Amino acid sequence: MSLPSKENFSEWFHEIIQNAEIMDVRYPVKGLYVWFPFGFKLRQLVYSKLREIMDREHHEVYFPALIPETELGKESEHIRGFEDEVYWITHGGLSPLEVKLALRPTSETAMYPMFKVWIRTHSDLPLRVYQIVNTFRYETKHTRPLIRLREITSFKEAHTAHRNYEEAEEQVRKAIGYYKEFYDFLAIPYMVIRRPDWDKFPGAVYTIAFDTIMPDGRSLQIGTVHHLGENFARTFEIKYEALDGNHYFVHQTCYGISERCIASLISIHGDDLGLVLPFEVAPIQIVVIPILYKGKEERVLEFAKELIEKLKGFRVVFDTGEDRPGAKYYKWELKGVPLRFEIGPKEAERREVIVSFRDERKKFSIPIEEIDEKKIKLWGDEMRDRLRKKAVEAILAKIKFVKEISELSENVKNFVVIMHLCKSKNCGEEIENFGGKLLGWLEEIPDFIDHSAEGKCIVCGDKGFLAVSARSY
């Protein structure tokens, strides 16, 4: 079965999720999906990089999924931000609960009562922890695997506490650096955007988001970083004793990434044939396909086994199945296997291997003696560079810079729009009247956007800064 063209992105995404065995969409609850073994392996490999980054400075923890209504309701602004999305547990068996329990929509109100217990003096700071857990939100819009779910199965959330605002601010900068490293590793282009004050995380001083652009021209939020100031500390009475003997509220940050990182990986790099995966995170990195002719099988298989012996340390499949070579090519291209080695009788005789990369789909021969770990890792790095270059080109085709407000309504239908905009709410709301969501202002200008940081606001003419408007998931 062939995939729809990626130009029909919605249908293509639905089909590739199922046919490449990322997630099974047939679970009988709307908005809940099942990870296939192949998809879960991809998830493990991607999140192992995220864990490696987090583990440098954080400790991994696990907090319960159930949050008492009394705790969830303490931070009024925070709960208002989630009140339409919370799943409530009202009974234990047949008995009504005295205090309702919420399935965590996010974990601030689960963690911070414990932070109050853990933090006593300045020596307990900074506190940096993270967890990778499921969160639940009663999503009423159109659900979509990996993008819009009722159970987010892979939510990495980090929470930190510091002595003062400046130290928390420094942590925000570090968090942005962590996420840049993570998405650079996946070869996914992104924009770092400061959300408008009226669209920040409930309870935050400010919110920084990572957004990328999907093949249909819509933006996808793939990470957030929040400076919480003292807001939650005051609610949950999280204080520390300083060297001067006085007690002060801590200043906090939190930052999260969900399986939308997998959605962006699949969507941005994939093509009409299936997945295209960076070498480091591909569940199967190399497939070896022997081309067998009657009477010459033994020599080919022996040479193939010699090759496989050189590939120890990589995730390799030796495909000796009965399918014709073309069917095998299609199967492993659908799965996004980065590197394919083919060996026929002529190659075995010449002690050569035919090499093909998933992203280029062109073949060349190389002596088996030249294939080693260093060479393969170099090929993987070169492939990641090619993937990012191609992704940037695709994203640039979806971006439009506008100088006049009259250009907005037509362009926001098909593009992510960049413009100069002042930071007043009135002008921000005016932008959203033209059909796109104001994502905010570029915190830093990415290397693929070539426009001056400052200019005249396209609404009022005052000093403006590069802002982004888009149709969003």
C-alpha cells in the first residue's frame, strides 16, 4: 500500500502513523492511542537524548498522577487555565471521594507542596528535577496522534527553584539552550518566541515557546519554557532561610516537551515514501539486503555475514526474507532506515558493497575494507546536515514577511507570517482579526530569517519588533 502524497499532509500524516507502525489509532477511546513497538523504540531513542541533556544538571523524579482538588485549586490563575480540560475522579470504587482527584493536566500543583517540604535553607537551592510522565487533558478539538491528545503519554517536564529572580532567569536561558541542542540534534528548524502576556502559561511571569512549521504551513508548538517568579512559591509557601537568617520565597521555572517532538520529526523529514529518520534515532539504522541468485546464494550470504560482523554496535537488520528486492526496499524506506547495503554475486566477487542513503536514494559502491564505525558515523552526521538543510528550505517556502497590514488576511491562510509589531495588546488583538494566531515576538532571530529585528509596527506605526502570526495546531 502506497502513502498519499505529502502535499495532502493531513491524510499523509494519518497514514504514515499507522503504516510505519508509530501509533495504532484504533484504540476505542477518542484521543488515546497505542504505541507500536517500532514507534515506541523511536520514542525511546529520541527521549534518551532528552534525558542525557537533562541529566547533566537535573535529577529525574516521579510524582503521582492524582492531584487533590484542594491543591489544584490553590493557584487560581493556574487552575483557570486548565479548568475546561481536567479529568476528575469522583469515586473510589462505589464510594464518593471526600476530595475529588484530578488526573494531572501538568504537575506544578502536584510537585510544589513537596517542594515546600524539601526546601528549608539556601543550601537546598538550586533545586532542579524533571520527570517524563503521562498527562491528561480533555481536548475537545479535533484530536490527532502525537499532536493533539487526551492522554499525552510522554511529557517531559522540568521544575526548578532558585534564590532570586536573576538565578531563575539564568535557568530560563539554560533551558532554551537545552532545547536548542535537542532540536538541532533532530535536525528540526525552530523559532524561539516570547508569547504575548495575554497568552502566557497560567501563573507564569512570562513564557518562551519553541515553534516549528509543519508541511501544511501551520505552526506547531514543540516546547515551552516558563519563568514563574514567586507566583507559585507564594501560593504553596515555598520559602528558604538565607544566610542573614531571614526567610524568602523561592523563584521558580518550569519547561516541557511532549511527543510533539516525534510529530515534528516525522512530519518535517518524511516524504511520499515514508519516514526519513536521522541516523542516531532510527530504530533500525542499517538494513543489509542480499540479492540472491540460484546457485550463488552461499557466496553472497557469507560475504553479507562478513559485512554484518563489521557493523556491530549499530542497529542492523539482515533481511533474508523471501520478498523480492523491490518489496524489501519499499518496506525499509517506509520505516525510514537511513542506510541500506545491498550485496549481489558481482559485489561478493569484487568484495564491494552497494550503499544507498534514505534521504538521497542514490547508489554507489565501496570496498568492504573501507566500511568501519568511523565511516558510518560520518555518514550519519552528513545525513543530519542534509536533513536540516532540506527542512530549512521547506520551512522558508512557508514563511512570508509582510510590511502592510492589508497583506495579512491573504498570506496567513497559507503561510507563517513574519512582521514588525509593537507589544501592545490592542495591536496584537488587531493582528488576530485577520485569521492567524499571534504566536508572539522572536526572542532571537534564527539563521533562516533575514530581516531586521526592529521596524515600524504594521498596525500603529510605532516601534515594532519581529513578530509571528500563523494558523496553529
